[in-house]
Amino acid sequence: MCNVSYSISCSKVFTSRWGRGFGLLGSIFGKDSAMNQPNSVYGIIFYVFQLLLGITVRGSLYLGYILYFVLKDFCVICITTYALNFILFMLNYKRLVYLNEAWKQQLPVKQD
């Protein structure tokens, strides 16, 4: 489906040395290394981490609620962990917005 012609071929790209480990990990760790995975594996891992990051923020909000309203206590380590989770979430969100804007600027302008 993706292989249209000789110069338009996904299979050619995916099976090239740059289709695994971004073309870098094979030369660093060796072609048979567990680190030298197809690039799609790294994409899946990235999105799983993004999902987990979102879950940790929700979990931090829930645990913060329990800490303050149910236990009526203050835990420095807990608050620090909640703050770090939120900061990481905001940094990733800002990065996503930045990349989205950069991508939009690269799109060709439609001429109606």
C-alpha cells in the first residue's frame, strides 16, 4: 500500500539502516543489540510515557486532595513529588504546543 514506485517506498525506508535505532544505535551498540529497535518502537514508548505522565498528574491531584482534605496533614516529600509531576507535565505540554506551532509554520499556504 505504501510502496508506490521505486522512489516512493516505505519498505525501502523502514528496512534501511536509518529505519532502526535512528541510524545511530546500530553503529554504537551493534546491529544485533536490543537497543537497535525499529523507530516505531521508540514512538510507541514515547506515547506510553506521555500517557503515564498524564496519569501521574491526575494521581497527584487525587493524592493531594487526600493529603489536604482527608488526612489534614502536610508532607514535604509528597508536595514536592506532586509539584515535580505537574512541572514535568507543563514542560511537556509547552513543548507539544511549540512543536505544533513549528509544524504549522512549515505547512504550505493554501491559495484559494
